[in-house]
Amino acid sequence: MSRLTPGLGTVYDLHSHSTASDGFYSPTDLVLRAAAAGIKVLGLTDHDTTAGLPEAGLAVQEAGIHLIPGVEVSVTWEKKTLHVVGLNIDARHAPLQAGLCQLEAIRADRAREMGDRLAKTGVFGIFEEAKAMAGTGMITRTHFAHCLVRRELAADVRDVFGRYLTAGKPGYVPTRWADITVAIHWIRDAGGVAVLAHPHRYQLTGSWLRRLLGEFKEMGGEGLEVLSGTASPGEVQSSAALALRFGLLASCGSDFHGPDEGWPKLGRLPALPAGLEPIWNAWEK
């Protein structure tokens, strides 16, 4: 997983997930599918874990593409849950791994509480079922969602979240994640670049989003995910303007999880809007 100085015309997808967290494909299968899709530079950014990176690192050698080692860290800011992607990290960095271990424990506790809350509504054994589905990977809300769909308690994953797993619903568990400042320090100390993921998914007002980005920059954040798999053209233009306003590097990623439930396709992203400085310029420097 050596560092890369990308050339012109390189196809990037810097936000993806494997079975190490809530992705559908193993790290190897994800890499092979990325290569088949024409991606030359893939960021593997599983939720709160780097467990998939060693396998992906071996797979890219066979696939002929470059891996950007990454992680998507769950953080709390102003009582809101946000995601900060760390790109080009040293996954062996001990303080980063210690922090991710804390988040893994938080996720495990949350999953058990979700199971208990759903059991009170008559949905029994769902924690054990979700844990079995996760296998050796980290158990997430997506595993619960797939199990509920399989039980025909909802039409699809999106429907599950609307019925069971968001605020005010029976399976929702309020969670305090890593402090955003601390998480950014983990990423930077591990040699990485901190990127605010999918900024319009948090449903913040314009003033709140501007406040967040101003503080994010002051904390040491360096990038903004301008191109995200589910972002509308209007959201892309808004993110581009915010990146310019706050002097943030522009990142792009499909946030790919799997082949169904509306997840975006690997590498199906337009070009970055003109005038932005790409995130990979930070690696060249």
C-alpha cells in the first residue's frame, strides 16, 4: 500500500465499504469489481475499522490498481452524528487503532441495545441474527436492516430505516461517538487527510453547515466530499462552492456498499467541478 502520485486521467473512487463493516463484498471482491469498473485508485473506507485493508492490499497487486488506505470514522458534533473519512492513513498507527477499538466497543453495545429494543416490539432474536450475518466483520445497522427485510418486516433496507432504525423509531439507539476534534487528530497523526463525508446527508441548514465547515477547518480537517454517490447536481454545486469558500480540498467517492438497495455503483461519478483542488494533490505534496 505504497503512496501514489496520480497521473492525469486516473479514475478515482475514494469512499467504499467491504464486509469488514457493512459492505456486501469481501475486500478482494470489492477490489476486483472496482478494477472491472475502470477504477484506478480505490479508497477502502470501512466504518470505524481498517480490518479489510490487508486483504485489499494484496488484491490490488493482482488487479493492477492502487489502494488508498482509509477509514470512515463516526463522530459527534453538537449532538449530531457525522462521518469523517480518513484517506491515505497509516493503518498501523497505534493511537488511531486504539480510537477505532473504542468505537468498535460502542458499536457492539449499540447493537445489543438495538436487539433489546426491537425485542420489546416483538422482533425477537434479531441481534443474534444480525451478528451471524456480520460474521467476523463489525455489526452495523445495515445488518439489522437486511435481517428485517429477510423477515419480511419491511420492503427494503431504506424502508427498514424509516420504520425501525432512525430517531423516534423502536430500534433507534442514541449514540455518542468520537469527538470530532479527537477523530481528526487520529487521522492526521496517522499521516492521513481528514475529509467530511457526504455533507448534505446530515440535513443541516445552510448556516449550520457553514458553521460546521468553519470549525472543521479550524480543527485540522482538510477535505470535503464534493462528489458523493447519492448527491444531486444541486448538492454537488453547493458542496463545490463550500469547498472554495472554506479552502478545502475536493474529494469524490461513491460510498459503495453493495449491488442493491439503491447503493450507488462503483466509480459512477462525474468529474469534479472546475476550479477545485483535488484531494490527491495533498498526497503529491
